[in-house]
Amino acid sequence: MRATVIPAPEPVLLDVEGVTEQFPVRRVYCVGRNYADHAIEMGHDPSREPPFFFQKNADNIYNGETFLYPTLSSDVHYEVELVMALSGGGADISIEDALSKVYGYAVGIDFTRRDLQDKAKKMSRPWEAAKAFEKSAPVSAIVPAAKIGHPQMGAIWLEVNGGRKQSGDLNQMIWKLPEIIAELSKLFVLAPGDMIMTGTPAGVGPIVRGDQVACGIDGVGKLSLTVA
């Protein structure tokens, strides 16, 4: 490794179920409004229009048991999501070839500063500060696709303090997993280490300090954390 003028950042590494080796994170892409009920609850048309994407930072992703409530916000929402971890990439990937690029899957939460997002939307400004902030994307250990295949259906859910808040099924996605990869690769050159958060079902809502959050996806895994 070549010498650097300042210390090089530590790589972002995620646990992989069943092995000691970890998964290195390159980029984090997110799909907006990919469940019809969630699109409706956010005030949008759930028809199958072209998907839109945004990014979180790689170091927003972590295997953690604590979510630190961010400063400058008083309305932070949970959004449980299926996360894809890529072992391959490229540009203009075909739908038929898309799933061959997936290493595995995890359960993740896209925490969102809803107050900052709403303010930015009203002012027609970007809303990265609402999405790409510290510890905003906790994920479970990645489960290799070689072990579980590529999930097309299965319950996806989230609870706060034992009460069910989000409940849906992966088969309710407007854009399916291979379509997400194919569409995203038209905009970006994907590469090994990229992660894709695939959208959330209806029922998003706020959390406060002290809350216990638990979520899961059938056949993929579970994730639990404390809001601090």
C-alpha cells in the first residue's frame, strides 16, 4: 500500500453469516418508494414509474446494536429494508444477468431525518443530510445467496417496543431485485462491495431515545437495536 499524507480511512467491513471473513463496502445505493403502500402514505402515485435512487455513505453502514439519535433533528423515522450486497458489477447489466452479481442479503434500516427531508423538499434542495448521516444504516450479518437463494417473497416487518409498526411482503416490491440492479446500472457503474437498499413497506414512523427496535425478513435474518 502506498504511503499517504494523512492516515487512510479504515475500510467499512460487515459480518457475513457462517464465516470469519467480512464483506467490504464500496458504495450504498437506496431505492425510493418501491412499495405501493409506502408510496401512497408518503403522498405519491404508486404506479410503475421509473425508479429513483439516492445514496448513503459507505460509513453510514454498520453492524451495530445502538442507533445514536442525531442532533438538529426531532423527527427521525425508521424504514426496514432488504439489502443486497454485490460481488460483481458493470454498466447496463441485463435483467437476466443481474442476480449473478449478488453475493448475499441482509436486513437493514434506512433511518431518515424526516424533518430535514421535508424542509429540503419544500425548498427544492437536495436532502442528503436527511439520509446520509452517522449510523443511519444499521444492517444484520449478510447471508450468502449461495445459502438462501434470491428471496422473491417473505414477510418483512419492524417493531418498536414490541409493537408491530411495519408489515409487508417482499413480493409487494414495485421494482423487483433484478430490475433494480439493471436500472441502477444504467446510471452508475456497479462494482463488488456495492450495497443496495431496496425500499420499505408502509408504516414508517418516528423513534425516540430509549426505544427498542426489532425487525426482520423471513429467510434472511433479524436486526435489533436500542435508540440512544
